[in-house]
Amino acid sequence: PDLLPSDITGTTVYEEKKGFYTVKGPIFANFVLGDEINRTPPKVQSAMLQAMEERIVTIGKKTYPLPKPFIVLATQNPLEQKGVYPLALAQVDRFLFKIFVDYPKEDDEIRILNQNVQVMKIEEFGIRKILTPEEIIDMQECVKSIRISEEVKEYIVDIIHATRYPEEYDIEYSKYLQWGASPRATIGLSLAAKATAMINGRTFVIPNDVRAVAHNVLRHRLVLNYEGKARAISSDDIIDSIIENVPVH
């Protein structure tokens, strides 16, 4: 049967002996995977909106906080055309990154083959815990403490501004861009740049950190018009031009 929003968030159940009580759904987890999320109807997709934005879920008349850390990962097959539903822009905008996963390299594909032609126990895959939830929260707090100068802030804002008013920056393919990025993209680009700086062992953000994550942060937030889609223009093409034309202060 088709999923309902309550299958994800939870519901209120009545039993004669217990009365009404709440049964929390699978969204109450540290790591939530929405596999092939575009196969779920829009009504079910909307169940994720409150959780991804506010980190809370309302069931009946009560609101419950989600566990920390709360991380959502979703997959979709861009080649699928039948039995799929487009994701609402409000939901797409709540994802920090959109990352393309290409075909595996030859060596990786051999390993995939070996793992699937043999009966292997889960332990034999070499999966092990490397971080606790508390350590992830500590790392998230460290990212927030990374310094970002006013010049880099202005650079980030200029990049986002260029997605909305590309003609001001002489952006190639600008006529194919229907909608630019929202303020969530500004926040996301800043946080992702801070995380990149921390991974590279720095306590401050440089413009290269911003450029390194710009495509992953922006590609799902730019909406092309019909002509752009017909000409097979991608959002990455526009982002390339933005990075090339927006100067650093």
C-alpha cells in the first residue's frame, strides 16, 4: 500500500486499556535515508518539511524534538520517468548538498561483484563505527566556530545574488535561468565553506573553500526555464559562469 505521512512521522493510537498514546515514526532517528525519494507522492514528501527545517515533529496536538544529530540523506534516479513525482522546491531547498554519483570505477565494480557473488556476513564487509553521535555534535559546533571575514561573506552573497540577477554579472546562459537561490543557499554555502576550511585544518574561510562547495550547494536550487531544459543546459553550466565572473572583494 502507498505510504501516508503518519507512516513517517508517527501517529496517535487508541487502546481500551491504555487510552491514547503516541507511536513515533522512523523519522525519529539520527540518520534518516529516503531511498528513491521521488517515488513517494508529494503528500508523503511534505511530512519531511517540518523535520528538516525545525528539527521537530508534530503528532496530533503535541510537538516532539528530533534526536541530535539529525541528518537526512535521500537518493533518486535522474533517469526514471515513470512512477516518480518531482520534489517540491521547498523540500529541495532544505537539502544542503546535491551530489552526483557516477558509475563506479573498474576496481570498485570488481569489489561490488565479489561482494554479491559470495554469501557474506555483515561483519565481513568491514563496516565499523568510527564516530559517536556526541562526537558528530561536537564537530558541528566546531564548524560554527570557524571564522569567516566580511570580505568572504560579501563574496558568498554576491554569488547568491548572481543566481537571482545574472545579467548584472554577465553570466553565460543567464537567459535560461528562471529562479535563483534562496537565503537558505546563502546560509548553506557559508556552513559548507566553514566545514571545508575545518577539514583542511584552518580556523578561517578563504574564497577557495566557497568555490569548492558551490556546485554541490547550488545545483539543486537553480531552476531553469523550458528553453534551458530543451537545450540541455545544466545548472552546473550556470554555476561555472558565476564562479568565473563574480570577483572576490
